[in-house]
Amino acid sequence: MSRRTTGLAIEAEGLTRSFGDTRALAGIDLQVPAGTVYGLLGPNGAGKTTAVRVLATLLRPDGGTARVFGHDVVTEADAVRGRVSLTGQYASVDEDLTGTENLVLLARLLGLKKPAARDRAAALLAAFGLTDASDRQVKKYSGGMRRRIDIAASILNTPDLLFLDEPTTGLDPRSRNQVWEIIRAVVAHGTTVLLTTQYLDEADQLAGRIAVVDHGRVIAEGTPGELKSSVGSGTVHLRLRDPAQRPEAEKVLQAALGVPVQLEPDPVALLARVGEAGTDLDASAQAARALGDLARAGIVVDDFSLGQPSLDEVFLALTDHPAVPADERDDQLEAAR
Amino acid sequence: MSNATTTERAPSVYVPSAEALATVLAPGARPPRPSALGASLTFGWRAMLKIKHVPEQLFDVTAFPIIMVLMFTYLFGGALADSPRDYLQFFLPGIMVTSVVMITMYTGIGLNTDIEKGIFDRFRTLPVWRPAALVGMIFGDVLRYILAALVILGVGLALGFRPDGGVAGVAAGIGLLVVFSFAFSWVWTFFGLILRSEKSVMGVSMMVLFPLTFLSNVFVEPSTMPGWLQAFVNVNPVTQLVAAVRASMSGSSDPSSVMWLLAWSAGFVVVFGTLTMYRYNRR
């Protein structure tokens, strides 16, 4: 009975797509193994949404080919549609309708008879903690509830491939965790998930493999571990009580860590990348030693943290530009649509 | 939750349960796809639900037609006929056609705003008959057309409209009007898809609808017009429609107008339905 599939869920080669003068996709290659969560990581305007829309048959590529479970997304769009579901960046449900009405509507469109559609809707609403809100219009839902009804709508037919376009953007931490749990449950049941995100930690938490996308291309691909080790496993962030001690702190840190220390715009803050590939010590040991050295030097530290590299840092390491300016491209893209 | 009473009205927090999710995720047999008509009717049901939740959207099919009937009956009635009541016998089928044909433009405006929202992305990734979402939307609009026609009929009857065709003639007239309006709506789905904003759809609609409805036999007999205008009026589909509806409501029949209006209707569906679906698929 299981529809678990093996092999590749998505194979894309050289996908291109432009909007006016803006190249949203500049030759994307993707190979997504079935039964996994695959992360597309990149800033706004990198081309993630365009890639998802092409793969979900909503947009025709200008060039290149893409297959979903072996079906071409252009010439066999209908076969692809039978196996995928999409949760877009903006609510892909009708905000004027209630939760129940939305799910019954979609269940009917998937071919369920009215009583079966009602049962399915009720079961999904219960599983997603929306039973109390089932008769309320979706526009009255909170952000987290909207996301949940959206995902519930996407798994009505237990798709083989689920596209989630920035599913947690704009959610509070609790709602985000709920969505993560749901995604884990979905993939545990054999559905392949293609997830786009701007957050490295989200991709790290969920995805088996990640493709980093920038300017419409995949600039790096691998497991989260591989990606992070390519930029160093962590970053030490430090805030001092006294800005006058910063030059001293910089020297101590540099000596302790053996890496260049960056001075941040904030006059009490410093930053250093630790755990670079090739060093003997792991990141936490290096950081602990640095903290000890600072204390011995009489430097008062108010705030000390060791974290994963941010998306910005991954970007800086992989490209030579920060992730932020692409926002402007995004605006152009929006305008071009 | 056992401790729910101890906290001060804390809303119960949703905790995703793996077991509950597992139950709904268990893949069942996929049901067969709905038929083209079934899918369209389901989309039509969506339109009904939207009317239920946003009843204000019925203003344009109730208030607007009433104003049209009252305004023109009393504006032209004295000048063009012996009395508003006499004029109404000639005018009511025409103003009914004008109002309903004008209301068809809301199909385009509605689609233009609707399609910007994420819900259409979901519809377009469903494995259903492609035109169903649009056909269903127009089914919903057809109900609005019928409502508008009935409102106008009601106002007309109250003001003294007495159709010789009786119930059957009036029903047949409204039927012809609905058939034409369904077909004509495809013009607006096309414009709703190609134009960028609701405002531009409105602008184009007005530019098309004013000449189409006013340069016709709705208000006066075409024989009073200059020859070049008569030439346009006579090929105008609205003229054919009004002639057919007028004949039907007055208890006679006008087979040539009926034939023309059905030909026009078929043409609109074929040409603009095709263009609409082309744009819809390629958006």
C-alpha cells in the first residue's frame, strides 16, 4: 500500500527563466533523492521561489529540463500535478473561507465524495490542532494557524513530493517549531520535501542535503555538515563592557584562536570564525580557551556566544558578497512579474 | 490538558503529535479524479461560499440594477414614450440586458484580484480539468446574473411592466440573457489575466461596455439613428440579444436574433475561452 518511492524525486538540468531583464534562474541543476528533505537555501531574490514554481508546473522554464519522479514538468505537467503539492510563500488557501470549507473544497477537487471529504477535513483539522478554529474564516487565523491549515491542505492527498516555500518566514519561534515537527512527520511517511529557506539553522535542522542558491545558480551543494565545514563550524561573538579594551581583546583573541578577528560596527563587539577545517581543536575547545585568556588579561566580557555560521557568513565564504544586497534584486523581480 | 484551569486563560498550545499526524498521513488509495463538470461545480460551490461570507459583493447585482431601471425609466420615459409606464414595456428587457452585461465585467475584476493570491497557485497544481477553476467561477457569476435579472424584473413589475409573454416568455428571455452573459464573461477572464491591476481591468471594461450597451436598440429604436450608426447597432451582439429577449418577453419570437446571439455566444467561448486558457496555463 505504501507509495514510498526510491531514486530521484527531482532532476533538474540547466533550468533558466527570466522576467524581463532579470534572470531569476541562470541554469539551476538539482538532484533531489526521494524520501528526504532537501533544502534550497538562499537570500530573497536568489531564485528559490522561481525554481519551486517551475518544478511545481506553475511556470515554464525558458531553458533546461526538469523531471519530477521521471515526468517532465512541461510536457507531462498533469502527471507531475498528480504527485506533488505546494505550500506557497503566501497563504495558498482561500482566506474568505473557513478552515473546514477550504479542506472540503480541495478534497472534493481531489476526487473525494462529500462525506469522505468532510471526514478527511475533520481528521486533518484535528491532527493540526485546528478543530476549534474549523468554522472560522482563515483570515481570522494567526500566522502559525495559517501555516498549519496551508500544510494540512497540501497533504490532503498525501503527495509524494511536497514543496514548502519558506514555510517558517514570519513565524514566532513556537509556531516555527510546530512546523518543523510537522515536516519531520511528513517526511517520516515517505513524502519527499523540497524546502526553501533563508535560515541556515532551519535547513540544518531538517534537510538531509542543501543546495545554496545565489543569483539563480546553485553555488554549493552537500550535507549540512559539509557546507558548514567549508566555512568553519562556528563563529564566536563577543561583547565587552568597555569599548576601550577592544584593541587589547582583539590581540588576546587572535593569539588564542589563531584566526583573524573582525571588529564589528558596534564599538564593543568582536567576531571570529573558529573550527576552520584543518585546525586540530574543535570549535568549543578553542572558544573555551579564548574565554580563559580574556579573563586572565582582565578584560570584562558581557556577552559571549559560539554559534553556527549565519547564512550571511556562509554566503561571504561561498561568494565574495554578503547575502543582503540581493534584496534589491527581489524588488526588481517583483516589479517584473 | 489537565492543568488548563490553573493557568489564567492560557490558550491551549498546539503540540504536533506524531501519532495524530501519522494517521492522517497514511496513504490511502487515491480516488479517481473528478469529472470536468464535477470539478467546475465544486469551484462554483466555492463562489457560493464566498458570497455567503462576503454578502456585500451582492451590491453590484442588486443596488446597481435598481438604480439603472429607475434612472432611465424616468429620465427617458416622458420624452421617448407617452409615459414612463409605456416606455417601460419597451425598455425593461433592454435595461435588464444592459445591467447584466455590465455586471459581467466583475468576473474579470474578481479574477484579477483572486489570481494574485496564493490560492490560485494551489488550484493550478491540482490534477483537475484545467478550465474548471474559471468555469466554476463563472458558474458562480451566472447565479449573480440571474439574481440581477430577477431584481430588475421585480422593480419593473412594481413600476408597471406587464410582459405579454407571461412567465414562460420572461423565463426564456432571462435564459437567453444568461447564456449570452456566461459566454461574454470569457472576454473578461481574458482581460482579468492579461492586465496588471484591477483598475486597468475596470478601465478596459468600461471602454468596451459603454459603446456596446448604449449603441444598441436598448434605449431607442435604431431606425431613428443616422445610417452609419445603424450599421454598427445592427451588428452589435447586444442588439441581437435585446431583440431576442424583447421578443420572448412579449410573447412572440425572433428566431434570427436568437440564432445570431447563440452564434455570438459560441464565438466568445471559443475565441476568448481559448485565449483565457492559453494565458492561464502560461502565467
